[in-house]
Amino acid sequence: ILNVEQSPQSLHVQEGDSTNFTCSFPSSNFYALHWYRWETAKSPEALFVMTLNGDEKKKGQISATLNTKEGYSYLYIKGSQPEDSATYLCAFNPGNQFYFGTGTSLTVIP
Amino acid sequence: DTAVSQTPKYLVTQMGNDKSIKCEQNLGHDTMYWYKQDSKKFLKIMFSYNNKELIINETVPNRFSPKSPDKAHLNLHINSLELGDSAVYFCASSQETTGVYGYTFGSGTRLTVV
């Protein structure tokens, strides 16, 4: 069983705060890593696809970095808004299939 | 126009029954998946099909049988339902087998076995 760990499990921030969370994965083999945004009662939506040769990814106020040597990826949200409230899920692929973390649940308080 | 659609959205059924969940994608993707979200909210892969052929079959009870009549459909049939089968089941698709470009998920089917 391959462990993909996300921390923290949940997070409450004030509107306007910047925040970040972590996805940790085994550093021995790396093929790809995905970040998904998952709103309640909806399905996960792909945010970023990160591959070995990838640079920092950015979409609006959300960005992601990757360190394959040490086995982690950070997701940053700058100036959080209430509509950013969701669970952020990462999925790691060592070469055969994707393994999902349990997500970080973000609540942005207006 | 929904990209990956699952039906039904909710399913409540008695122990011992046989039920099916349907999944269809209109993205032209080659690969489709079934995931189970367990009680700890992990998404665990159950099956993966590429162009109607089974490529991943994780350790799931053989009461679960996927059926792919064509590459746009991957249905999940469950025989002799048990209480422990209660979960949310997600269908997903990807452009190719590795899924490296990302998955598109359906909205999930909440199965409750009573």
C-alpha cells in the first residue's frame, strides 16, 4: 500500500489570508502528481498536473510547487476567498496508477 | 452537457440485492475507472478499463463486476450487496492509460445498503 499524506487535514482561515498545504509521497519513483479541488456535493476537478520536468504551476491566486527529491508538493492560495472553500486532494502516480490522499478541507471565513 | 455522468446519484437498497451503477463519458477518453470513497474519505481504485479492456483490477470482492460495452461506458454491477458496500462510488475517465493529463470525475453515487 502506497501512502500519500496530506496535511493539515482541515484548515480555517479568514478571507484575505494566504495559506498553504502539503502533499507528501514516496520519493523513490515519480511519474506524475495531480491536485484536485473538490467542492461539497460535486466531483473533484483537476487543478494542476505536475510532471517530472514541470515548473511551478499557477492558476489565478492558486499555485503549486513540486519537490520530487524529498517527496512533497505544496499548494498555495494567496488572498483566500470564501469561494475557495473546498477539499484539495492530491494524487500521486509512481508509474502505474494514481494513489489519492485524503485531502485538506479548507474553509474560508468571510 | 455533463462530461462524465453517473446514474443513479443515490441508491438505497437491501442487503442481498443485486444493483448496477452506470457511467458514461462523452469526452472521447480511452480509459475509465471506478473508485470507492471509503469511510476515511480515501479514494481507492477498484477497476480501470482501456478501450473496453480491463487493465487494473484491485482486490475487490468478486461480487463487484465491471462491464464495458464500449469505451464510452463503464458500468459497475454488484451482486449480493452487503452492509459494508455502503460508500460513495466515483466513475472517472482519462485521455489515456496513465491518466497523466488528469482525471475527469463523475458526481458520485451514494450507495446505502440497509
